[in-house]
Amino acid sequence: MVDSTTYIIFGASGDLSRRKLIPSLFNLFCKKRLAADFQIIGIAGRSWSHEEFRRISHESLLELSDVKAGDEEWNLFASHLTYYSGDFNKPETYQFIQAKLAEMEIPGSNHIYYLATPPEYFLEIITGLANTDQLKEENGWRRVVIEKPFGSDLQSARALNQSIHEVLDEHQVYRIDHYLGKETVQNILVARFANTIFEPIWNRNYIDSVQITVAETVGVETRGKYYDKAGIVRDMFQNHLLQLLTLVAMEPTSSYKADALRDEKLKVISAIRPILANEVDQHTVRGQYRGYTAEPNVVPDSQTATYAAMRFFIDNWRWQGVPFYLRSGKKMAQKVSEIVIQFKTVPHRIFPMQNDFNASSNLLTMCLQPNESIHLRFEAKVPGTQADTRSVDMDFNYRDEFGPNSLPDAYERLLLDVSTGEASLFTRADQTELSWQLFDPILKGWESSRAPTLSIYEPGTWGPDESVRLLGQDQCEWIQICGG
């Protein structure tokens, strides 16, 4: 690690900082993975003192995270925490930060600027830092971490990229998607490319369909104002679910270098067959949980979707004709993130089997959360019968194999990667624009006369019935393996 690094967190009084960033930095500190000389400076609008910031951060650490905080370790860590109140819209805020950094740091210190703020402040903060020469890499490196959402459509994402590139080189920009920091997500590539048993059959000749589900049991809670403008597509599909699809579908790379991985992911997105605005009724389903319009800061007659299911096809040699089903929603039956690879049935049945959609289909299921695990379902003979078969599972569970506390928070890995300059798990500018190019026609189609009906579904279910019929068109059904 470098000798001196300062983390400047804009929006340090918010939930992201308290729930994720400070606990993750503390855990890295306990593991001795922070720089020998580090500082963490919080910047936000609230008029807190240093001590208030430390106290609130400590209380959140104990209440909201799984990180174990011993008093001695915390006190030592807290001595590196400072907080200053500032208005992101005022130039003097950035002049003050520049002066404080010069006062606190040794020459040549590195800076990580983390924008844990609403998106309307992204450019304001980057411009303020640029106008005070804080982004120049003359003495130490400078890196900026940008949270989602990165734009709200193709036009806004492209404009944001252009404005950022006026003052930052691409290697300085880390567009974060916390899903990519999860150990289980990173293991998708390891399972595929570090084991010879999977890759030879990872194609259209053997795989019938792929299902990717990210379901939540909570509603919009306190995020009604943001969510009513964003909806499920901007909140989940354009980033999290599309990232998972690229990891499942990408080609092997020659190395684990950042650009090699990101190039292959870009090729996948480029090969996805667009769903045009006049095709949304054929390939998409949208729904809204009952009671959504009564949530705080939600428009009473809102047409915002809190659930969506989509069917995509990838037009390349490996995946031609294989449907990829993506679904995500709020207030659903279980909190679960999983990927189900459904293999084709045997070409000829010589044993008695059940006559349903999935009879004798082998399944490889990657449970990303909760109960992080991998399951392989195959057929076995039932003892005491002539030739009856039954589906059985071969299971791998992370906690059983590596211990109950083996899975660090995703932000811990991502913050470490920013510190070391490892960009593999971060989104490049061209990928953000290409992903919006894929989803813009869908959003426009939902606003047109050909839009599928916004179906109301009951909280605690798996979404509207239309999503079942979407798969039924292909003689498929939703498969749910990972329990909540």
C-alpha cells in the first residue's frame, strides 16, 4: 500500500457512509489494509463536530453492520476521522477542503474522493474540485468514486461522461456498482473459468435458459422521492442485473486485467438483441405493489414500476436462441439474488419421469444472497424402485466451507480496489452508455400506447401473473432455489 492516502467522503452524514463506507474502512483498518498514514474526512451539510461524527459513526457500526468493533481498535481508528460542514454548491467549500488537506497531509499524499451524494451533486462536486486544482495528479494520484445512478438515460449519461472527461482521465474515475463487490458475484467467473467441467457445456448446445432474479421484501421506505422518478429499471436493471448477465455470458479473457474483463463485458452488451419500443408488450412485464402510491413522497396516481421481468436474447455464436430472463421487484415473497442455469433435457428418456416443464433438467444455481451457495441439481435413482428417478442436489455453502464470517461486505473489497488502482469491478464510460442504449427504448415503450399493462401485485408474492405467462410462452417457468 502507498504510505499516505486520504479518503474524502462527500455526503458523509448519509446512510451510505454510516451503513457501508465507515464500517468497511474500519474493517480494512483492522485487517491492516489501509495505508500506513491515512485520514478520513467527512463533508456534508449537517453542522456536526468531529466528536459527533465519530460517535454517530460508532453507533451505526454497532447497530447496522456485522463488523466487530473493539474499543481499542475503534478509538485508534476514530482518531483518523474528521468532519466538516460544507455546502456543495459554494466554491468556498472546496477552497476550505484544499486548505485543510494541505494542513493535515504530508506532501505527495493520495486522494480518494467518494461522492456518496444524490446524483444532482456529482458534477457540482467534481467541478468544485477541478476549479481548486485538486484533481491534478502532480503529487500523488487522485481518484473519484461515483455512486449510481450514473445518469437517468443515454443522453444524460453521455453528457455526464463528457463533462467528467473534461477534468478527469478515465483511469481516475471509478463508477461503482456494489453488486460487483460481492464475493459470490466475483465467484461467477471463477466457477466458469477455473473449472474445466463447466465451460465446455456453457453454451446454446447444452443450456436451455438462464434466469436472473434480484428480489427484495422491503418497499421503497424513505426513498420514495428518488424511486418514483427512477423505478425498477433505472434502480436495478440498467446496473445490477445487466452486470450479472454479462458475467454469465461473457467469453473467457486472456488475463484478469481490468480492460480485458471490461472489453468482454462490453461485447456481451453489444450483442444483446434490443427490445424496441413497439416490442415491449412481447418481451417485458411491469408491475407495482399494492400500496405503493400511499408511500411517502410518491405521486398518488404514479405509474412507476416496482417490478419488472424481461426476456433478452444474445445474438452471438455461444448464446443464439437461449432466452435470458431477468426479474426484480420490491415487496416480494423473499429477499433473494440468484442465477439459475437450466440445462436442456435429455434427448431421449429411457426412465419413467415426471411430465412437467423441468423434468430431468439439470440446474446450476448460484445463490448470491442470502445463504450464499452453489447448487447442482441432477437426477438419481430412487432406492427400492425399478427405475424411478428423483432430482437431488449437490451443494456448496460459503459459510460451511470458509467459516461464518468469511464474506466481507462488498464495499470493503471495492474500497480496497480503489486504493490499489484495480478497476476490474468498476464500470467503464462506454459500458454505461451502451447499457442505457439498451434500456432507453424499453422505458420509452412503457410510456407509449403499446405499453404492457401496469399490473398491481400483492406484497409478499412473486409479482404479477403476467411474468409467469412471459416464460410460459417458451414452455418455461420461474425456478426459485435459494431460500430467504
